[in-house]
Amino acid sequence: MYPQLIENPGGIPVNTYGMFMLLAFCCSFLLVQWRAPKVGIDPDRLPGVYVAAGIGGIIGARVLYAVAVEWKELLANPAHLFSMSGVAVYGGVVGGALAVLAVARPLSIPIWKLADIAGPSVLIGMSVGRLGCFFAGCCHGAPAPAGGTPLLPEGLLGGNLHLLSSPPFLTATFDGGVSRLLHQPLYPTQLWSFALLGLLCATLVAKWRSRAFDGQVAALTLIVEPPVRIFVESFRADERGYSLTFPAPPWVADLFPGLASAGSTPDAAIVGLTTSQTIALAGIALGVAIYALRRNAGVAPEKVIVHDQMM
């Protein structure tokens, strides 16, 4: 749609995707920084956590993509792992979480309280990051019904949005970027993710005030985010393929075109669960387990930290 924010002939261009990824990290860290003093975590002790989250997130995102999608290239040449030819959001979340766990304990930061404020922060980061996907033309949806009224002036971006009077009501057309489906209406799955994840973040931020135990917001994050991802993936043309396939009647593919569009050779008679949908199901199970194990833990005492203001 608009992959390069600033073209720099003879120099390094500024990619829109990279700008939104940086903005996503900033939004996540700012939300943590704002909430941390309210649960007794000194924000001055968090920069190391942010660095760990960023590095772990990048490594995890790259590793999952390489293992799930490029495993043949990886077996032939292990150095391909460092090519940064693709990343996976869920890998970034897992990698970032593991890195934060590794540094939080040595810093004596309460893990469950940090997890509670990190849950909504991860969601807002994922939400903003999907705008980067939209402008880059990646992570787009499967082919959608044609027609509709263009919403953007012709030539403003490398594509357009179209308003329809029936579902899905909004489609996107990409004329460039990294999209593999050009010049045809697609389900705007990136914009769906942006809106739905932002709504979940706001809901969990509001829930924080009435949480019954430390870890509740983190558990709820793991429970409520995966259904959004499973739904969006059901309309997404995810060429990374399936983790599980099974035969289904044609109406299933018609209703959820993304289930039949994964991989390089779509087949309406064969549908399946993508890697992301499988990880999402595991996330729900983990969230339920945390909720069950922590439900009687209560909320540990919290002392609001107020920094002296210098005049």
C-alpha cells in the first residue's frame, strides 16, 4: 500500500513497516512505564527489561518464521536464520516473554505483577504493528467480493480501500508492496487485527483495576487474544501453510476462505489450521491453566511509587 515512508536515493530508505514496528515497541513500553509505579515497580529499573524484550522478540520472531516456513532452507544452510527474510508475530511474543523472565528475577521485579501490566502492552504493540503490515502489503486477506466505493483518492497510495453495502463491508486492494495478490479486492485482515487488538487492550486496561489476583490480566490476555487471531486467520491468505489439514465441504472454504488459502496451492476441498491458529489454541490452554492455578493467589500488597519532581 505504501511500503516506503521516505525514499532516499543513494542512501537508506525509511520503510513504513519498520517505522510502525518501532512505534509498536514504543507504545508497549510506554504503557508498561505508565502502569508500573501503580503496582510498586520502579520504572527506573525497567530499561533492561525493555532491551531484553526487544532483542528476545526479534530473535523469537525470526526463529519461529524460519523453523515453520523456511525449514528446508535452514537445513541446507543454517546461516539462513540471519537473513531476516520473514518474521512471525507469535514468535516475537514468546521470545520477548522468555527474555523478560530471564532478566526480571535478577532485578527482583515481581513476575506476576509485571505479567499483568505486560499483557495489554503486548496487545497494543501487536495492534500498532499490524498497521505496518497493512502499509507494507503483507499479512493480507484472501480474495474478497469485488465492487464497492473507493474511499481513497486515486494515486494517493499504492492501492485503495473499498466500502461495500454487504459483508465484509470493507475490502483492500494492493497494487504493490510485498503482497502476492495484486489488483484484486482482499479481506483487510491487517485492519481487523489493528481494531480488535486495540479494543482488547482497552478492555484489559479497564479490567486491571478490578483484578482478583496477580496474574489474572495476563491469563485473560492469553485467553481472549487467540480467538481474535483464529478468526482473522480464517480470512487471511497465509502462504506459510498449515500445521494440520483435513477435508471439508466447499461451503466451509466459502465461509472461511483463509482456511483454504494457506499454502501455495489453495484447494477448496482441503482446509486446515495454520501455524498461528495452532499456537493460539495452545495460548488459550496456557491462559486457562494460569487462571486455574492462580485464582486463589490474591493480590500482593502494592505501594504506589511517586518520584519527586524537581523544579
